[in-house]
Amino acid sequence: MPPIPITIVTGFLGSGKTTLILNLIPQLPKDYKLALLKNEFGDLKIDSQLASSSAIGGVQELLNGCICCNLVGQLGDALDTLRQDVEPDRIIIETSGSAFPATLAMEVNRLGRESSHYALDGVIVVIDVENWQGYDDTSYTAKLQAKYTDLIVFNKWEHVSERRYEDCLDRVGDLELQVANVKSEKGRVDLAVLLGLDSAMAKKMDLEHVLDPSDGHQHDHGAHHQSEVEVLSVSLSARKGDERGVNLEALAEFLFSAPKDEVYRIKAIMSASRPPAASDGTRTAPSSEAMDKTARYILNWAFGRWSFTPLISTSGMSDHQSILRMTIICARYEAEKWRKRILTDRLLKLEDAGEDDDLHIERLS
């Protein structure tokens, strides 16, 4: 079984974390199952009752403390309960309070290494632009901890002046963070930015179209999204009957070189003649029957970390299939630079590439 992806959503009380999660649910495949692990200060469970009524498969609560601090020791038991009782496709950890997410992220990584049941997909910090006054602590230690932030979502920016929003950007700069950031649209951020591609999502969406944002699943809400991120769609094909896979050395160079404040997410379905290496060096082999031939993998790159998951079924793929189908989500004004670099440096190509590579890169937004 592939590990369950975990997304951490953190921020001060009232910043809009639960709204962000609830706006995510309608964007997911109908039978995709989320589980929610959250903490509150005190005994109020209003947010959890709201989440429970909104098609989330299960809720686990850790009350009366900060999950980043004194409740970390309970995290493994809470995740295991959700994994066994709910069997979720993804777990979202929602945590309130002023603590940085570093301790929590490190604990998720430790549990993942020790059990192979979990994998950290992203750490999202929600900031209420209307009320946030900046970080209480801008020390060197705080700067180190803040590096575990992958994405900042600016919420409630519609209620303030442009000057107020610029002040928030300056306060984020106090920690010298080179981090992805987007504005929400009344508490909504696109699925493609918030979540990576996992095996359950690939199975429960049309495999041929899961990486095609132009189908409307991810781009149905107007120009605001297009102003926040830019999207490249990549296809790499070979002649019918060609059994070569992606050149893994060139691909690794691309994945290592992409800065997380320029490239937010990379998602792909690809063929490889040998197990590719994740960012931590691990390799996951395909099923035994696929060991002696080119196998299909899901690539999920999120804010500088990446993993490969063997794709069990390739039903519905054509004979003249793409060796690689990829979506690259970039920060504003970065897509054209990365399109040119991929083409110029040949960062995406076939094994033993000659002149028969058929590489297409299209900017979608």
C-alpha cells in the first residue's frame, strides 16, 4: 500500500483554515476520502462538527493543547486510529496557535520513515490579512522553523487596502522566507495548488485527463486563479511500440533545480525502465510482474520534495501513449522562463534520446 499523504494546515485561530478545507472538498473526486485531525484550545468542537457534516470521512481531535508542542506524542496514535478506522485517501492535520509547524512536520516525517504508512505532502500556513500583525518572534531559531512552511495562503485580503496587503508581505519578509504564496478567493484555493497527485486521486479521476487542467476541473473560476499561478502542460511521446522510459538523470536534475518559490508543484504520470529515486533517495519497485519491463509511475513534487508511486493499472491508455504527461504549477511570471529552460537544457527527454523525442510544452495560464 502506498503511504497516505498528509497535508498540514496551520495558522492563528479565526484565520480561515476550516473554510479553506471545506472549499477544497467540492474539488475532489466524488469518492475520494479525506480524514481530519485537528486540535482546539478548550472543549469547543464547533469546527469539528462543521467538518464532520461536510463529507469528510472521519475526524480525530486532540484537545487542550498545541499539537506542535505538548501533543506531538499523541500524533502517531491519532493518525493510526484514522488510518485503521477510516482508511482515508489523505489526512489533513489542522492546527491552531502561534507555534511554527516545524516540530509537527518533523514528527510526521519521523512517523513516515518508521512505519511507511504516511508521507508529508505539504505544510500550508493561512494568514488573515485583515487582522495579522506579523510574527511575534523573528529570531534566528524562528527563521529556521519557518523554513518548514511550504505555502502561505493570504486570506480575507478582499477586506483591506492594497497597502495593508503589502504590509503583510513585508512582515512575511521579516523571516527571510523564500516561500510560495497565493491569495485565496473568499477562502478558496485551487486543488492543484493545495494538494499533490496521489495514487488514489489518479485512480478516481480519468487517467488521461487527470493532468489536463484545461478540462475545467481546476480552472473553472475565472481570471483570479490565473493571476495567482501559471500552469505549464508537458507531454513527451515516442513512436508506437517504443519501450523506452524517461531519462531519469535529466529528470532528477530538473527536480533538484526547481526553487520552491518559483515552482510550486509538479505532477506527472510517466514511464521508467527502472525504479526512480525520491528526494530522500528511496526507490519503490513496481509489482513483480512489471519488474522486467517499463513501468508507469506517479510523480508528485511539492515544494522541493518529491516521491514516485508505481501505478498499478494503466487501463485506458492508448498504444501511442505519452511516456510522460506533466503539469507544472509556477509562480506568477515564472512559467515562460521554465518552459525555455526545459527545452534549452533538455531536462525532459527519453532514455538514449536521439532526434525522435516528441516534447510539447504548452502554457495553459
